Amino acid sequence: MNSALWLLESEPLSLQLHANFLNKSGYSVTSFANPDGLHASLAEGATPDLMIMGTMADGKSLSMMRQLRQQGLEFPIFMMSSSSDPIDLIMAFEVGADDFLVKPVNPRELLARIQACL
């Protein structure tokens, strides 16, 4: 059985690149270009085995991750950010991230981290 991955990424090229690579690697990937579809899926009772969240242009990634954790959702969440500032990494872990990757993310590194987590 292939694991269900959710990919929330506001950058279209990054979304397509990672979704295609992970699909070809045997994962069932559901892509979201914005949080609306993700929230709709959660409202329907769906959850992933792992979620990859890119930082959103409006800067609401951390508050969204905090909200997911406060709702009791415990699936692993990887944060992808273009910021390599240690404060951003620390804040992501403080609100519930399980891993943090700095963009641009090598797809093979992402795959290796997913495999290690699952």
C-alpha cells in the first residue's frame, strides 16, 4: 500500500515538481495550491500519512500548523521554507513541525526524509 502524502505549496513549479517526483516514487500525492482545499479535505475526515507544507506568501504557515496541532492532528508535517534563518526553523519546530527543509529542496532528499519518517 502506498502512503498518502499531502503537499501544500503556493509556488506552482515547486508544487508540480515535488508532486510528480513523489507520485513516481510510489506515493499517493494530493496537491493543494492554497489552504482552502486542504481544510475541505480535513472537514470531510480525510488525513494524510504525512503532510509537506511550503511557506505561504501571506506568512500564515506557522499559525496554520499550530491550528492543526491544536485540533489534535498528529500526522507528521514537514515545513519547506526559503528562509534558512535559525529562528524560523526553531519556530516551526515549536508549533509542531516534524522536519524542516530549506528551499530549493532536492527531491531525492525530500524522498529520503519521508522514507525515514514513515
